[in-house]
Amino acid sequence: MITPQQKILCVEPSPTQRAIFARIAGNSGLACESCESESAALQHLAANSYCLVLIARQLGEGDSFRLIESIRLAPAQAMLPIAFVAAECDSLCAHQAMVSGATEVFLREELSELASFVDYWGRSASAPVQIGRALVLEDSASHAAYVSEICRMLGFEVDVVADVDGAHRLYAPGKYQLVIADILLQGGHSGAAFVRQVRQRQASHQPCLVMSAYTDQTQRLQALKSGADDFICKPFLPEELVWRIQRILHAHAAFDHGSGREGVPGGSEHRWWQHLSPRERDVCRRILAGDPDKEIARQLGISFWTVRSHIEQIFVKTGALNRRDLMLRFMEKT
């Protein structure tokens, strides 16, 4: 069981802002360590574990976007939540922050939104992530070895199988803490079909990741509808696989830990709804009602770009490709 340190890293040159961020962290029961520069932040991250990082737009030394990119390239930090905080942020700045790897973008004045972000990820980090045995369903020996090595690096014991029948023979409820399956297997069989059968027959809840060499969006959507938690396209870098594995592990851990269990609009229960923060649920309700981004920002009293960053997170956590896909996912369950 992995339990991240309950502390955040604040990369901010202003003593006043550092004090504000430390108070926000303290209100959520988190410790706050601070530094002012890109190089100092990387030194802190190399020596310590954090549940999230706050990065100011203007640093004492270095570049904030480059710092975010550097964090994302480190396998151990690939899914670390990052809040990008700016005094002013236009569309270009917000876009660059998100492309670099920021989880959400905030204006300095949006303290309540930032506090909600810190509280949510602080609680998520307290949920222990279970590392045990992984099942890899892949008929390419070289690619199975590649994926298995990454899983072992994360602490998993790994069973590899090349066909669906063999996967069913090995699989048992509670035996595996992670399933990774290739979509297209020899003989026309599908790893996504295996995931669907496991979900239906076993009422399985362990994280499932589906792989494919094809990038067709329809295939990706079908894989997610089969019950997979995420989809990754081959070829992929080790860092991307680590990020996706850790993301779904933490999402499942937070769900099992009992955080945020409340009904979605209409009284239905969606597993993906449990993975959203309170503010993300507010935004999601308004998306499902058909409200445009600017109207959502007006209703919630937040900036347009904060709404956009919330929507990006909603798409990541639900696997939705766009607004229409999100609405279809909701409607097909109600």
C-alpha cells in the first residue's frame, strides 16, 4: 500500500502568496514547503514526495512551463496534480500551461477554487493505492515484455498471457489489481471484449487499461464503453504508461476510500461521477444541461479559463472525447 506524503510544494517568489498558499494547505490538513525557482523546485521534488504542486506563472528564476514539463517527464511524478497560478492569464497562457501538463489553471484571486482543488487532491492522496499483481493480455512478446517491465518498475508482479482464453483461465476476482489488454489479438479476438466480459460476469472493479496501435476514435470509445478505465495508443513512452496507470490507480483508490459518493443529476449512479471533484461536478451538471462555457463561468462566478481547465479534467476522468460524448455516456446509463 502506497501513502503519499501529506504535503504540497509551492513554487512562488512572493512571500505574501506563499503565506496564502500555506494557509490554504493548512486548512486541508496539509503541510506546505516553498521555494522560488525552477531549479530549487526540481531539487525538492527529487528529494521528497508531495501530493500536489502549486506553480506561479512568474518564478524567481527559470520558466514555469518548462518546470511543469520536467515534472511530467519524471515517471514517479507523471500524474502529480499541478495547479498553475497566475495574476493574469489570457487564452494563450492558459493553453500553454495545459499543454505543458498543468492539471488546472487558476487566477490568484480565485482562492476558493484553489482551496477546493487542494482539498480534493489532498483527500485523494490519503487513499492508499494497492500495488499487487497485474495481468497483461498481449500477443506480441516484445511489447508484452516492454509493458511488464514498466509494471514491475511500479512494484507489480506480472502475469503475461497471449490470448483471451488464457486470460480467463488466469483471472479470478480479487487476484489482480491491474489489467492491461491489447485490443487486437491474433485470431480476431479482442482484449476489450475480455474487459467487458470480466466487468459483466465478475462485477469486477480493478483498474483496466486498454492498448491499441490504432488511433481511431470510434475504437477508443468502444474500448471505454467496454468498461476500460483508460485507453493508450501504441507506440507510447514509458512515462505516458506510468502516468495512465497511476491515474487510474488513484482514481479507484479514491473511489474505494469513499470520497465524494453522491448521485448525478436524475438520481443515477455513475462510477465516473465519483472521480470528479465537487467543482468538477458543478461544471459537469451544467454541461449536461447544455450550458456553454461562458455561461457556466457566469453562473459559478469563476473565469472562463478555469471552466475550461475543469472541463479538460472531466474529459480525462470520464474518458469522454468531447461534450457530446459526455452527454451520451450519461444518457445511456439513465
